[in-house]
Amino acid sequence: MADSADWTRPDDLEAVQGALIDWYEADHRLYPWRETDDPYRILVSEVMSQQTQLDRVIEPWREFVDEWPSVEALADADRADVVGFWTDHSLGYNNRAKYLHEAARQVREEYDGAFPETPSELQELMGVGPYTANAVASFAFNDGGAVVDTNVKRVLYRAFDVPDSDAVFEEAAETLMPEGRSRVWNNGIMELGGVACGKNPRCDETGCPWREWCHAYQTGDFTAPDVPTQPSFEGSRRQFRGRIVRTLGQYDEIGIDELGHRVRVDYAPDGEYGREWLQGLLSDLADDELIDVVEAGEETVARLQK
């Protein structure tokens, strides 16, 4: 692969663009958030899919927007209920639920309930970075920049010999995207990475529209940038953080030793997995403004923030 900032720009860029758009529009995976241009519902899908495979997001997404069908409804919700939903559906880090809830309140209070439309405005919302801002601006308003996730990097690296550099990936993605068509383009290139150009490419089987131009297809070299492996969930701090939040959802408040026994069968106050271990998790959750840890008489108790 190339080891400089150069990459193989296609001479017939319009043909490259048209081939991908035609391929996507002819057939693609059906997700409910692709059938709406409501920025609130699209933001929910983007936040949910940050740590969860798209197919596993469908039902939680539907349940979430049934429970809180608008940005106003989410802004009015009790934060503990939103975090509890996130935990119950194993949607990853609970602070994402907190940020989503806070973003809804920002839209209501700072934007008079009208969702910001540009990537720069969207990044003012809690927990919304450049990728999510471009995705929401694209899919809701057809006015975003190119999105670049792991799948898109893999496609660009293989197809156009783009070196493994975030800056060059961004530049290549913007160069390839046709002006005024960010909605269909970003959906299309992400679909290409998810369906045809995965870790094990399925070029012919899926009728990849870029075989004619693809460097990897022509050379047989389908290497790609390393994909970070997800740390094991079983036994992780993330798993026990989730257990703590679920347990606290059942009580107004609970002493930390009783909490410890409820979240870990081998909890022993003075043991390896004892108060020091538990207080580290509680401190993280308190820093994320998900729980409060307070002294109640002679006992330390924990409770969800309201």
C-alpha cells in the first residue's frame, strides 16, 4: 500500500460516484432510521450504534422512540429512566444515554425545540462529535460532510490505495463525495463497507460497484488497517458498571456493601473485589453524573441521580 499522502484518485470520478449511488439505491439493508429524516430519531440511531451492531439496534431503537417519540419527550424524561433503558438493552456505556438526554434538553432550551442542521451546530450538542454531526446532518438534512468510520476507511484503503492516515482518509472521503448528495453517498459507502468490503471481502457475491477501479480487486491484496478488538465484556468494568446502575434502579438508595454483594457474588469488603474496587466504579459513575455517593449517618450509600 502507499506510504505517502498520495492516493489513487479516479480519473472518471463521476462514474465512480454514480456506480456507488446506483448500487445502493438498487438494493440495501432496510433499517427504520433510513426511512425517516427526523434528526432526533437519526441521532438516537447513531448514538445506539456506536457500540452495537446495527441489526441489534433495531428493536431497542423502536422501543426507545415509542417511549420517547420526540426530542421534547426525551427532554422531559427522567434521566434515571433513560439510563435504565440503556442498561437494560445492553447498549454500551451509560454515559451515552446521559449525553443523549442532555442533548435533547439543549435542543429544547437553546434551540427552541428546532434541531440544529449543520455539522458545526450539531457538534454543540452534548456527546456529538464530528462523525455523528456529519451523519445526522447528512441523513436528516442532506447537508453533511463525508462520514469516516472503520468501514469507510477499509473501503478507501482497499479501493483507492489511501494510506492509513486519518487526515488523508478525511481528504479522500470529501473528494469522492458528490456535492449536495451527502445523504445517499454516506449511506452508500457505509453500506459498501458493511456488506461488500468487510474483513472478508465479498466483491463478486455482492456485485461491488467499484471492482473496475478497486486497487485491492486488481492486485488481490485485501489487507486493511487493523481494526481494534473490543475488550471482553464478561468480567469487565463496563459489565459491573451496568450491574450497579440496574441495581440502583431498584432502590431509592442502598449501602455500598449491600450493593457490592448484589453486583458480585465474590464481593468481600476487604478482599480483592471489595470496597476499594467498588468505590472505584462508583467514582467513575459519579464523575459521569449518573449516581451520587453520600454519607448517611455511619453508612456510605449510593443512589441514581434524578
